[in-house]
Amino acid sequence: MPVVLETRGLDKHFGGIIAANQVSLSIEKGARHALIGPNGAGKTTIVNLLTGVLKPSGGQILLDGKDITYLEPHERVRLGIARTFQINQLFADLTPIETLGLAISERLGLGKDWWRIVGSKAAVTEEIIELLERFRLGDVMRERTGILPYGKQRLLEIALAIACKPRVLLLDEPAAGVPEDERHEILATVEALPKDVTVLLIEHDMDIIFSFADRISVLVNGALFVEGPPDEVARDPRVKAVYLGEAFDA
Amino acid sequence: MAIASDSRPLAAEVAYFLTRRARWSPLEIAFWLLALASIWLFPTKHLILTEICIWAMFALSLDLILGYAGIISLGHAAFFGLGAYSAGLIGKYGFIPEPVLALVVSGLIASVVGFATSFLVLRGSDLTRLMVTFGVALMLGEIANKFSNITGGADGLQGVEIGPVFGTFRFDLYGHTGYVYALSVLFLMFVIARRIVRSPFGLSLQAIKGNALRSSAVGIAVNWRLVAIYTLAAGYAGLAGAVLAQTQAFASLEMFSIERSADVLLILIIGGTGWLYGGLIGALIYRFLQDELSGLTARYWQFWIGLILVAIVLTGRDRIGRWLTPAAKLADDVAKLRSGRPQRARR
Amino acid sequence: MLTILFDGVAYGMLLFVLACGLSVTLGLMNFVNLAHGAFAMAGGYVTVVLVNRWGVPFGLGLPLAFLAGAALGAVFERTLYVHVYAKSHLDQVLFTIGLVFMSVATVDYVMGSSQQFVNIPAALQGQIDLGGVGIGRYRLMIIVLCGLLTVALQLILAKTRFGSRLRAAVDDQRVARGLGINVGAVFGLTFAFGSGLAALGGALGAEILGLDPIFPLKYLIYFLIVVTVGGTSSITGPFVASILLGVGDVAGKYYLPTLSAFVIYTIMIIMLLWRPQGLFSRATSR
């Protein structure tokens, strides 16, 4: 499969702190790639670099071979990269309908319209409904996001990224903070993603990783440590050593 | 999982939900009908009502950036003064004798400067924005002061003559033409603003205000949207200032002052940000208060403004908003009766 | 040229004393206190009353002004400001602007709107001759006094326990609280002290800056410039910024009299765009 997302020697320093150290990733189209590592290893930094929230201190990021290293975040979304945040980043005062409608409109190029009334395009409304049903948000669609229960917010967080119809989806700990009994819903949506969407998943939950990923990269202290198919990584003694104290039952 | 209630299919349900706020509620229609009727109901109060209209326009322009985009400006009077002096100078030197045209030109001048300075408010924290907007207003005021041979300096712009509206309606001493003029401009500005904030663009502004990070993560070019609304708001403030200059045939340096910037902020806060009517309601309340309290201590009116600001903040602006919820609920219930659908009270 | 430099430095040091309280307040509590100038004004007027009307000696009037400012600050902080810390920046702006308006109107009512002067003692009037250059005595006194104050502040910050608690709280409030530092008390004391300094600055500055009811609004922009250009994580930052601003303003008024105001505002805007976090602070985002 062709490589769709690639980093070459990606570096990020904050003063004396090295958050990313010569990270070179190569992700194929349709891959289910997991990025794991101990807390503070720099996983979210990588996502922030990939999406343009942070500018790298060195190195390159390529999407379909095109250099996107210095593109603004919204420009990258236009090219097909979307992400979810580890801590929900939603619009507290907007309803799920409006939230999803916003992303869909932007994607369809209708977001800049200043004379048309919101809700007047059937194409947008259709897609909103489709997403609401897929993520089981229908019963709360008219509520302010700020008052929704955490599980529903998390589903909206993912739905919002999907609304951008990305070619590459970066999921930053999608199950974080979600109670045990609601995790399966999150898992189901992640599993149901279309096969041609490339997914980079950051997770701590090993069950999710092993049921989902076809390739795992291990990040330690900002540098890539080990990379390979799940069973290989699971057996690697160095990985177990790095995760001392963390549950790593393969 | 179908979530439709009543007999409407889901698509129509969602579409209805999104478009309902764009519909003019009966309360709104009543408000504007009353405003129109006020021309004949209060014939002796036209001068005061014109003043209220101008404050309302100014506060409306501030609402666009503060209530909808979350930009705190301490210098919005920069554009107000700019519009006023533009219209005043156009009138004085007879560049454009017809006032409506002069009004549009003044608004454009203000929006051009707004566009130029908008890039300054994109960077930095709230404090930086505060300072930059404050600084720009100070600068424009200084310019007006220094070029006193053109602007009249501290004495204000004298000798302004405004032609008749559409070549027919002279501005009279009792302010009748002035009021109809101001009210019409206000209404037009309001209708356009209302359309804009109910548009996808308007929704994206609310998103930016709520979470700029997430907004850019769904593909919104945050900075350009902010530049756009800031430019529009500057133009609107310029229109308000121009109407003042035209109805009073005068312009003065205090139109750039921090007192004016603070007053409009107060007016908008009293009425409430983010629902467009806040500026209008606030202007009514402000003028009413000014009349009442000036009776008490004419010169020290500023003290009461300060006290009201302090009181509002200490009480909590959202608490005051909650007191007004019954009125919002009433509007909603009336709408419910009209269409036979359940509504959700929103503020 | 040397006179301009000298006057500018005096002006700058005065600005520093006036503004450093604001800088610490912002750094410590992330609180935008636009009413800071009101405390300075209070100090000025207290000194006017004490020295001009009650015949208190100038040298005594200054520390009394400081105490008045500190007391006023302490009272306001505990009764009013404390309720506003957690509120949004907009609320803080509205609140402090409201206080400014109230103070301006009150002073106008009580003391009248004309500019007031403090009767400075004869020993501080006029000039002394230093190597052929005429040095204003009053300005010399300001430089010496403010210089000593700056050194004292730096020592307090660096060498005392209170200073280290303050620095910890500025650095990271939550961690400081977690270490058992009573951040509320630190802040109350610091606010009072900063207000006292502002009042002292107002008293000293009556002669140079002019004292009238609109003082807090007139000089607000200068205080804000000092704080944003100098940053909030040190004493040296605002100090250097104040000196630069003082010298720049005096030089501007002398060499480019018609454009002097523009120079200041333009430099400020450029500064804010180039380094929004200030010239001297560490790049921490707020």
C-alpha cells in the first residue's frame, strides 16, 4: 500500500526540553497504526506536530508526498487530516446538530456563506442526521454540548472528526476518561471506520490496541523506540522493560 | 435509530431546529413595530430617541466582535470617531452633499481602517488585544487633535453642513428627519447583522469564540473570519459615528475617547452580549438611567456608570441573564403556540 | 542631550515605581487591574492635603502616602477584588474600569478638577551644578529614591522568605498552593504593597506628571506599556521597560514634538506584535 502520511526526522524542542527526537514514521494507506508509550513520551506532541498546532524545530511532514510541514492547521484539514483531542475540545454552547453541521459545512465549502441561513442546505442536514444516528447522539442532539454526559461528549468528539471526512484520522486516546461500560461504544465506532481511512491511534488501553492495530510504534522520551506488528512488539523484552510498572499483558 | 417526534421526518426536524432562530419571533416584530410607531407616539422626544439609536448602532457593532467573536476591545470608539469625522468633513467641505451616500462612504472609511488594524488584534492574549485596541483609539484621537487646522482640534469640527436626505428631506431643528434617518439606518444595520449572525459564517464565529483551537481543527480559517467580522464591526461603528455627526452637524475629540469606548461596553453589557438586541435594550436603559441620575448629580454621572459596572460584575452577568430568562421563555411559548411544536428556551 | 537622558531616567524610574505593583498583580493572579492608577492618584491627593493644607513636612508626607495607598489597597482587595479573581478577563476589565470611573468622579467632586501641586521643600527646588550640567534637584531625588526602592524590592524578592513565596506563586499558583503557601495572603499583601508603591509614585510624581482627577486614565496606557513590554515574571523587566519608555517619551517630546504621542503608541503596537509576551519574560503562555 502507498505511504500516505510520513514524517522525516521530526524534532521539537521547548527550550531545553526535547519533546520529539528525530521521529520518522511511515504510515500506509488504510493502516490501523497505533502509537504507544509511557506517559510524557511525546505522543500528543507528535499529533500536534502532524496537525500543525505546533511547528517543528526540525524535520518534515509529508502527506501523499506533499510537504505540509508549515501549513496551518485548517489547511491540513482541507487536505484530509482530522484529529480528536485527548481532552474533549468541543463547543460548550453549541448543540451536537450545530457542531456537526459546522464541520460538514466547512468541508463542503459552505462555511463562509454570510447571507444564507444555517440549516437551509439539505445536503448538510442529511449528513448531520447520518452522523447523529451512527454515533447514537440523536436523543441529545438538541442539548447544549456543555451539559452532555462525558460519554456522549466523547462520541461527539469522534463524530466531529469523522464529519470532516478525513483520509487520515488521528485519534488521541479516544477512550480516555470513558467509563468501562461505555467503552465498547467508542470501540465500535473506531472499528466501523471505513477501510480506506488511514488511522493513527494513540491509546493506553491495550485491549483496544491489540484488537484494532495492525502496526505499533513505541515512543519513549520523544524518540521512536520499537516498531512492528502487534505480536512482535508485545514479545519484545525492551518494550516490557520500558513499561515497567504498567500493565502489559500480551 | 429514528429520533423524530410528531409526524415530521428527522431531516425536517433537524432543519427546523437550525432555522428556527432565523425566523422573526412575534416579540421581535412587536419591538420593531413599536419602534416605528414611536415616530408618531413620541413626537417631542425625537432628539433623545436619535441619541438612543446612535448608541444602539454603536453597541450593535461592538456586539459583533465581543458577543459573537469574543474580542475584547477597549478602543472601539476609534471607528466611531473616524466615521463621525469622515461624515463631518465630507459635509463641511461639500465632497458629497447627499447624506446617505456620505454615510456609506464614512462607513467604508472606518471599515478600511478596521481591516488594517484587525491584524493587530489577532495576536496575543486578551490583555494584548485590550492594549492594542486602546492604543489605536488613542492614536486616532491624537491624529484628530494634531491636525487641528482640518479637524478643529480640541474645539471640535465646526461649520458642518449636511444636505437634505435623498435631496428632499432637510434635517430640521426638532430632529424629526434626524430620527427617521437614524431609526432607518439602525433597522437596516440590524437586519443585515441578524442575517449574518444566523449564517454559517456567524455560526463559525460562535465556534471560534467558544473554542478557537477546535475551530481550526475542523477546517475553519480562524484568523480570516476574525478579520472579516472586525472589519464589519469597524464599519458599523463608523456608520453610528457618521449618523451622529450628520444629525448633530458636529464632531468632537471625545468621540475617540476611552469614556466613549467604556460607555458602549457598559451599554452592551447591560443589555447582554451575543443576542443582538442587547445593544438596543442597553441603549434604552442607559439613556433612561442617564436622565434619572443626571437629575441627582449632573456632573458626576460617571460615578454612577462606574458603580453600575462594578455592581453588574459583582452580581454576575450570567445571573442577570437568568433573571431575564422568563422573558425569553415567554417569547418561546408564544412561538410554540403559533406553530404547535415544542420549543427549547434558549438565551 | 544629557539633560534629556537625565530627565528621561527620572521619568522612567517614577513610572517603574508606579507600575511595578500592576506588573506583579498581573503576573501573580493573571488579573488585569486597570484601576491601578487610581491608587497612585489617591497617594498624590493625600500628599497634597497633608503637605499643602496640614503643613506636614514633605519627607513625612511621602511615607504617609505609601501607607494610605497600601491601606486603601488592602481594604479594596479584601472586600471587592477578591470576588473578581476567578472571573473572565472581560469581567475584570469592566470591574476595574468601573472603579476608575468611580474614583475619578469622587476625586473630582471632593477636590475639584484643576491640577494640584505639592509644595516641595526648598531644598529640592531648582538645580545643582554637576560638572557644568544643570541637574534638577527634584529629579535627582527621584532617581536616588526610586533607585533605592528598586534595589530594596529586588532584595526582598530574592532574599526573603516572603519573596520566595511570591516568586513561587507567580511561577505556578497551583503548585505553590500545593506546597502550603497561602497564596491568598501573599496576594493580599502584595496587592497592598503594590498599591502603596503606586501611591508613593503618585505623590512623587505630582510635580512631574501633574495631578488631576483624570490621572488614572491619562497614564493608564503608560502603565500597561510597562507591564506588557517588561513582562510579569521579574523586577528587571518592568524596570528596563520603564526606563526605555521614560527616556523615549522625553526624547520624543523634545525632538519630535508634534509626533511624540505617535512614537509611543506606534512603538507599543510594534512591540506587542513582535513579542506579545513582553521583551523580558520567559515564553510562558497565559
